[in-house]
Amino acid sequence: MADFNATSGLAGSLATKPVKFGAGEKAAEEVAEKAKYRTDMSNATWVPRLEREEAEADVRFLTKTAWHIGHGYTVGVGIAEQHGFATLSTNKGKNPPRIYEYAGLTVKQYTKSSGPYMKDQQQEGRIEDMQKSRKARHDAHVEECEGKVRLINESLEPMVVEVIRSLRQRLTENEGQIEQLFLQLADEFLTRIDMAQLQGVWSDYQEYSKLRESWISEFDEQTDQLEVQRAALVQNELKTLGAVLLDIAHELPGPIERYLEDEALKQNILLLNNRRAYADMLSRLRKREIELDLKARIRWEERKHAWYLTLHERAVAKCRATLNSAEYTNPKKRDTLYGALRSQQTILYERRVNMWSDLQSLTPPSLTVDKAKQWGAGLHELDGEQELEHKQRCGAIRKFEMEHYDNSRLIIERMKKELKGYAEMTDAEMPTEEELKAAGEEFEVVVLERRDKGLEAVEQVSHTLAKQLVYLRVPGERLEKLILQVATIVEDYHERVTSARESHLRGMADGRRLNTDQDMKLEDEFEYLLTCMRQDGNVDSLQANLPLALSALDAVKSEYRRFYEEAMGLTRDYTSTVNSLLQTIDDDIEHMVGLSKEPVPPPAEEEPPKTAGTEGGGGGGG
């Protein structure tokens, strides 16, 4: 049973299992079935032989096997010291035994061209034919081996090219992926990423770098495996060729070994050149990888620094936007405080106007000193309440302005803290206090100016309110003084008028009582005379009493006339006295307020201006 490997290239040589040729019909069928799938490369080492060649090969195989067992020569390919006939075994320097010298074999069983029949063959010219046959087979096997070696090299070249192309394609695609990875750190995206994403970009690049290194290492292994396979295949072919050439025995072992050594040297040079080329490629690839890593690190550091600057600018812009927002430029609380101040001023002013309106109801006799003092006390209370309200409201606004300033400074301090945190996070140089002060100086000026303006506005409002209160308080005090004086005068003259009225009433009552008494007396006398005149029927008596009755009636009339004139005189005196008192009151009040009874002359009517047309028309008419 003979064994061989069916190979159609590197992949085939690694994957193809040995094909076994065994005895029996079943084994023959298996071999025939497997032979359907054999390739030219697989058939390169399997060439059918003639019946005579098979017989001679069988004999030589048995002879060499016996010689090997006896530590004779060893057939091999490569360096003479490793595989030469004259270097190994106990039969060093000896020639192989002749076929018919092998014990236990007869010439007739194996070949017709050996043993005792040799002389017959020489005589018949068959030795010369054998030599020609050996030479032809020798040359054919040499040419066949060279073709197989050439076929091996040619079959491996596409694999080498494919390995290189695959590596180049993967590295090129990976460079594109790396470029896309670094595009995530472009300027327009720096404001959207954080430190984790920035570190993630470098981690992803390191993964890409490891992947590229694995590809380069895989390329090294694949090329090394290709060359090892090339060497194994070529070595196998050369070994097979050496064994075949020795079997053919057209040349001596020495020339065969030298030929094989030359071929082995050529293949070794080829292998060394290939390995040198691979090593040079690996060296350039790894050098390029180092350069790419260095450039990527520099580029990443630059992007990280740009990201730090972006964070710096973003922190500054955020601080600027915050301080320029409506919350800090025109806070609602400030508007609320000023609005409350205006509302309270309106309420207090309306109360003051109502108090002034209350004076209209303080007229005699309701205008008294007590009510005037009460009205003045209410006015003083309102002034004090308004003054206290001014202080409290303006104080609240001042407090808010200071708190607003402190809050603005907290925003600036927060920005400085963020700048320190960004520097620490990105391993950048920590900014100094002078740099932080310079970064926040712009905002310090702004918030300080706003605080000063706010406090100045509060001071102006406070000063204006104080002036307004003084403006309202002075007339109020003067009006209070006037009302109090008027009330005093009114009470004084009210008493005098009351006294005059009471005196007038008493005089009227006394006159009415006297009139009543006199009237009753006179009426009694008149009634007496009338009674006497009715009782006396005497004419003389009637004539004597009639003048008396008429005189009594005249006395009653005189009494009524006297009472009327007396009452009218008292009334006229009372009216004159009251009018004199009222006129005195008016004069006193007018004197106090500085008024005059003189009529104010109406303003003179202005003549309408004459137009140019009017003047021109008048001139023409004259």
C-alpha cells in the first residue's frame, strides 16, 4: 500500500487529507471516487508507469528498504551532509547493493533485465536502450519536477498578492474609519461632547490600532506560513525527485546530490528574498503604524486642547449670556418692588386727597378746634406712615440690588470654577489667579456698574419721594394751621353770635311777656267798659263811656304797635350785630389767607394778528 498527499495549493495542502490506496475492491472504488476530484496539481506527483518500470521500482524499493534497515544510505533532498549517501549509516562510502545481491530474491520474480540475463541483454543491445530509457526518464522527471516547483511558486503568488491586497484594503478602510472617528471632534461638534466621549474617541482609536496590529501580525503569520508551505512543497518535490532519480540511476548519486543542492539553494534564495521582502514590508508597516499613532495622538491632543478652549469659551459665553439675560439685566423682582412702591404711593396719595376732601365737610358749626386738631393728627400720621413706607420700600430695593450683585458675582465665580474643572479634566495647564481674574474682569465691571446704577436709581427715587413728601407736608401743615385758626375764630365768633342770639331771644321774650301783661290789662279795661255800656241802658251813660271805650281800644292798639316796633328794633339790632360779626370773621380769614375783596379785572382781549393779505387789501382800498 502506498500513501501520498493530494494538494492543489497552499489552502489545499493545509486542508486536504491524505488519500489512502489500499487493497481490495472496496478500497479501489474509494480511490476511483476520490480521483474524480483530483486536480492537475494533485496529479503532479502521481504518474502511471509501465509494467516494466513498476517491476523495476518494486525491486529497487525492496532493495533500498533492506539497505535502510541495515543502516545503509538514506535518500533525501537538501544539503549533502544531511541527505548524502556518503554521510549517513554504517555503510558510509559504500555503493548500494545490486538488485540480485539481495538475499531471498530471485531475478525471475522481479525483472527480466537483471541477473544472469544481463549478458544476453547486452548482446542484444538492450542495455543501451535501458540507458536511453533512464536518461529520458531522468530528464522527464527533472523537467516534471521543475514544472511542479514552478507551478507551486506560481500557485502561491496569487495567494501572496491576495494577502497583501486584503491587508492593504483593510488598512485603507480602517484609515477611513479613523478619519470618520476624528471627524467627531470637528469644531462644530466640540460643544456637544463631554470628556467621556472625548476619551471614547481615543479608546476607539486604540482599538483600531490594536486591530491594525493584529492584521499586520496576521499578515506576518500568513506570509510565513506561505513560505513554510512553499518550502515544504518544494522540499517534498525535491525529495521525491531525488528518490526517483536514484531509482532511475541515470547518474551517480554525487551529481544528483549537487543538482538537488543547486535547486535547493535556488529555492532557499527565493525563500530568503521573499522573507526579506516580507520583513521589509512589516518593518515599513510597523514604522508607519508608529507614525500614525504619533500623528493620531498629536491630533487628539490638539482636539482635546481645542475642546478645552471650546469649553473655556462656552463657559465664558454661558456666563455672558446669563448676565445679559432678562433675569439679570431687568429682573422681575426689581419691577415688582418698584411696582409695589408705586402702588403704595398711589394709595397714600388717594388717602391724602380724601383727607383734603374731608375739609369740605368741616364748615361751621361742625368746624371745631377738636376736629381741626383731629384732622391735623391724621395728616401727621399719614406723613409718618408715608415716610416709613418710603424708607422700607427703598431699603428693600437697596437690599435686592446688593443681593442681585452678589448673585451675579456667584455666576462669575462659578465660571472660574468651571474653567479650573475643565483644565483639571483635560490635563491642561491650570489657569492662574491672574488669568481667572482677567477672564472675569469684563463681567466684574458689568455687574459693578449695574449695582452702582441700581443703587443710584434707588437714591434718586428716595430723594424724589422725600422731596415729594416735603412738598405735600408743608401745605398740609399750613392748611392744618389755617384750619386750626379758622376753627378758633369760628368758635370765638360762634360764641359771640350765640350770645347775641340769646340776648335777642331774651329781649324778645321779655317784650312778649310785657306785651302780654299790658295787653291783658288793657283788654280787661276795654271789656269792663263794654260790659258797663251793655248793662247801662242810659244814653248819657253810653255817651259818657263811649269815648272811654274808644280810648281803651286805642290803648290796646298802641300797645301792639309798641311791641311790634320794639321787636323789630331788637331784630334789626340782632341782624346788624350778627352781620357785623360774620363780616369780621370773613375779614379775619381773608387777612390770614391773604385774599382781597377787590375784583380781579378780566384779561385784556388780544387783537388777532393781521395777515399779509389783509394789510395788502387795506392798502389797496385806501
